[in-house]
Amino acid sequence: MKRDFLTVAEFTGSEIERLLTRAIALKAGEDRGALPLAGKSIGLFFEKPSTRTRVSFEVGIHQLGAQSLYLTTQEIQLNRGESIADTARVLSRYLHGLVLRTHAHSTIEEFAAHATIPVVNALSDRHHPCQSLADLMTVIEKKGRLKGVRLAYIGDGNNVANSLIEAAARVGMEVIVASPEGYEPDPEVLERSRTGAEGEIVLLRDPREAAAGADVLYTDVWVSMGQERETESRKVKFREYQVNSQLLRCARRDAVVLHCLPAHRGEEITDEIMDGPHSGVFDQAENRLHTAKALLEMLVR
């Protein structure tokens, strides 16, 4: 029976930990030269531009021995009125898996409902589960554990925050979110994640209070794709939520700073922090490759 990866909530804590263990092994070179997906084809259907997501999946698919096919709305018949359901049914006859990066989360849900192959959410307006896998892998590398780690997320409660909360709750991390009023994470995600969570999830307004004693500081852009009309108003509302040297001093002395990228330097994070000794940002970006490979192995193989 096929499995999809539309949200982190579809994986148990033990499944996430097993996937991360495999990703760490792949990064270390285990099974180098093995081609577990040889002869298979994975589609990449992207409605939004991408750097890390596209490159990590394309390279990962190649390293696993499969071929990738990059598709956009303009290149297939969805642009001319073919339904999502019919497209999903047809692509299922050609491919062994489909990776989608889209606007509405409902688009991914509809693809998955009609596809007979595994469907992976490579980003939607509500979730970014692949990013959260790389986030947790980086925390393991930097802190040696997940359970009991205190992570402070500073800024917009967007799709990245939603998936990070879901993932952290399943592996026993403590998550403190500081956002301006009206920019909190999705209430449904919060309620679902708190149910049976091993770690605590707390919402605050004050970023300094959230950062106090944190093992990890995490931030993302204040203006995501599709929100450009709100740029100036968001800059005003988020200006107290910058990750800078003052905020870092509230955290533990060995705190690590993460950002899913791309970063708007000088807005949500300063150059000093982004390029400084506490930054794990570029290790985090690299880990998108290794977690993508482990995920495809789990779903497609």
C-alpha cells in the first residue's frame, strides 16, 4: 500500500527517528555506490520556484539511481484545463513517485487522493515537512539528541513553523514560538501537535522571553512567496523579531542558529549571526539532500 508524505503528522516519532538515522548514515557515505531506486522515475511538479528543494531532490534522485522529470504548470495540460485528478491518474502510470511544490495545500491533498504512487509535499501554503526533517537532522548533529532540546522559533508562524512544530512534538523537543499577534502558527496544527506530544509547545509574544535558555534559535523570512503586497506592513510588525547578537545572548552559550533559507539578511537575521560561529544554516541546507534521499528510500523502495 502506498504512503504519502503530505504533513509530518503522517509519520510517527519512531518513523521520523528511523528516517533521520538513515539520513545521517547516507551523509556519512554508508552504501556509497548503491542504487536502491535504479530503474525508477520520480516526477517533480513545481508551481513555485526553488533552489534547495529542487536541487536536493534532483541530486538525491540521481544518487539513488533513479531519474527525475521536472514539470511545471506551463509544461503540462493542467495549464489547459485538465483536472488534477486526471493528471494524478496519468502520472501514476508513468512514475514511481511524485514530489509537489505548490500554492494551496488542497492541491497536494487532491493529487494524493487520486495518485496510486507516493506523493511528497515539497512545500505548500500550510506545510513544509521536508524542511522539518533537515531541521531535526541538524539539531541531532549539533546537539547530539532531540528529546529535551529547547527550540525557540522567532517570527512568522508560517508553513515552516507548522511543520517544525509537528516534527518537534513527535520527538520530544520543547518548542517556544514568539510571533506578533495575528501571525501565530495554524491553530489546528497546534492542537493536533499538543495531543500526545512528548515535548511542550508554548506561544509567546516577547522574542527575548522565547529565546531565554534556548538550545536552538530558528527564524524564517518575514515575507513569504505570495505575500509581497504585505512587505512594508510586515516589516513594521516584525522588526522586534530579528535574530541578532542581542537576542542570541538570551539563549544558551552554545546555542545554534537555524534558518531554512533564503534569508533576507538585515531583516529577520543579521550577517553577524548568519555567518557567525553559532550558525548551522548551511549544514541545515545540505541536510535537505540527505533527508530527501532517506525519505524517497522509505516511500518509493
